[in-house]
Amino acid sequence: MNQDNEQDRDRITNLDLLRGVAALAVCLFHFDYDGALGIPSVSHVLSYGYLGVQMFFVISGFIIPYSMLRSGYRIKNIKGFLIGRLVRLYPAYIIASVAALSMWYGAALTTNNEGEWPSFSLIQVISNIFLICDFTNTDWLITIAWTLAIEAQFYLLIALFFPLAFSSNNWIRRLAMALWIMAPIMAGKGPTVLTWTALFSLGMIVCQWKSKMIGWPEFAIMVAAAFYAHAEVYSPTQSLVGIATMCTIAFLPQIKFSSMTKLGVVSYSLYLIHNNTAGPILHFSKSLPDSLWIRLSTLVLSVTISIAVASIFYRLIEKPSHALSRRLRKRLF
């Protein structure tokens, strides 16, 4: 997903490495969905790739408040902050959605069956544009876009909540964090960010700890509470992945793994385009003789081409939107 690319972040975190791992995990999960690879033991491992989403949420929970602290964010800066964040998120998302829609109609043109033509209502188009499909019970053009909806809601919530959660007054901060961490238990499962705040809080806790706002006892108590809150609504496995991601950000020294780090740079682009890029490859492979080598080759080819397309998409679409976001934030802050 889309987080800030702070120039000096590698000196204190492994964010790009984690992004690369998360993006690749999600790709492999989708490419081997329902055990398409035909190797049960491998498919079992890849079936956990959905946990890359949880990793992205923890990363956002750290880097967004971290950049807000560094920029001296105040509630009066909310307009510039939100515009800057959405400019980073939306151009790539809208273009990827248009591309997905074009591919659907392109595929329909190659068939003689009129029933294959996709049908979209105005409410579905509007819902996709504003990331509210889960509220209108309409289908996403990009299946992973529900996570972008959660991310966008997080931007709004942290913009309002940041002065409390990072207050210099210890009791205000503690109360704010307690509400944030326990929100999933009160809200339950649903289409809002309140379902996921415990995961985001793991990144926020690291940010507070690195900023010397909290000590070890408070750190440990909040992490335990976040683990419980998310596990209560979803699963202990998701909570454990969240804590592992948090520990990598907080404690591990920089890991030299250039390939995965480079993948992390284009992770948002890869996240957006991997399904529609690999879809034709996976579909074509079904017409080939069934063999393990063909299935493995299809998987490798799908990943390779998706990364290549994501790299181009990043340079042409995502990177320019980052530059525009920085210019707008400088003017509006």
C-alpha cells in the first residue's frame, strides 16, 4: 500500500523490506488462490499471504504519525495533510481502476457471448471512486481496494486524533491510545477503520517509543492490549503477524536485501495492478496441458511480469503523484 518514502527512514527502519515482503505475499496468495499450484504443502504456506495486508496496516500506523511528528503537524494543518495523502493514493488507484475496467470490456469483446459483458451501475462507479463499496454493497473494480478504503479512513482518523494520541499530556495520550486500541472490540467486524485500529496502533506505539514519549512498561502494556483487541475480533495469527512487523520496525537493524527493498519501493503499484496483470496469464495457462512445471512456470511468470509492469506504473504514475503531493503539502502547510 501507499506510505511515505522518507529519505532517511532506512537508518531507523526496514520499511521498504517489509513492504516488499507484504506485497509479494499478497501476490502469491492471489496467484495460488484455492491451491491452483497443485502442491498442497506449498499452497498451505501461500494461503497465509493475505497477512501482507496486516503488515501494511502496521507500517502505515508507524510511518504516518512519524512523518506528522517530524513536520510539526497541528490540527490547523489537516487540509494540507489530507490533500497530500489523497494525492498520493488516488491517481494510481483511479488509473488502475480504469485499466481494470478496460480489461474487462476488452475481454468481453473477444467473446461472442453477450452474457459475458460486464454491467456497472452509476452507484457502483461512484462507490469505487469514493472507496465506499462496502457501504453500498457494490463490487470493487479492484478486489484489494477495500484495504485502500480502510487506509483512507485511517488518514482522516489520525488527522483528527493525532493531537490527542501524541499529546505531551501523559493522561490525555494514554486515554486516547486506550480508546484507539480497544475500538475493534467496541465496533466489531465491519467496513470501517475502527475494526483495524489495534493493528494500526502497533505502528503508533513504535512511533511513540522511538520518539521517547513512552517507556518499556507502557510499551509492553499497549502491545499486549493491541494483541488482545485484534485477536478478539479476528485471530491470534493476525495479531502475531502485526507484532512481528512491529518488532522488525522497532528493533531490527537495517537488513541488506536490495531486491526486496527495491520491490518495496514499487509495492503500492504492484498491489494495485498484480491481479489484472497476471489474470490473462493465469487464464491462458488453464488451456495448457496440466503439469507441475507448467503450473510453476505460470506462477513465476505471473510474478515477474507483475513486478515489471508495477515498476513502469510506478515511474509513470505513482512517482509523479508523490512529487505533486509534496508540492501541495508545502503550499498548504
